[in-house]
Amino acid sequence: GLLHADVPSAIFPLMIPHDMNREQARYLFHSRGLFINTSEYPAVPKDKQRFRISLMAQHTEEDINTLCACIEEVW
């Protein structure tokens, strides 16, 4: 799958395909009110670049549904 969470954490890595326009994807997330960090080269290898989705107890089911819909749209 797209999400990789091998350890319990509130941060979920969403791997970025090598051919994805990261700037456009980031814009789409932010334009929908979703603040999502990235881990990009040279901080990580080029094939390990990712979005970092942080969840908190305050996020609602609607927030998570919005996130999922946006991920679906971006991918």
C-alpha cells in the first residue's frame, strides 16, 4: 500500500512515487487545508522521499475522510 507504518506512531509516511510532481501534490494538499510535511532528498535517499502525515486525537472522522479523498485525488 501507499502508507507504511511498521511501528506504532502518530506519523504515517506516504511514499512519493519518483515521477510525481511533489510541488503540485503539496499544493493540492495545502489548498484543501491539509498541512503535510515532506522528507526529501538529500535528507533521505531519492527513492525514499515521502510525505509525513501527522495525526492527532483532535482530528475528526471528517478530517480523516478529507485526507483520504485528497490522497486519492493526488495519486
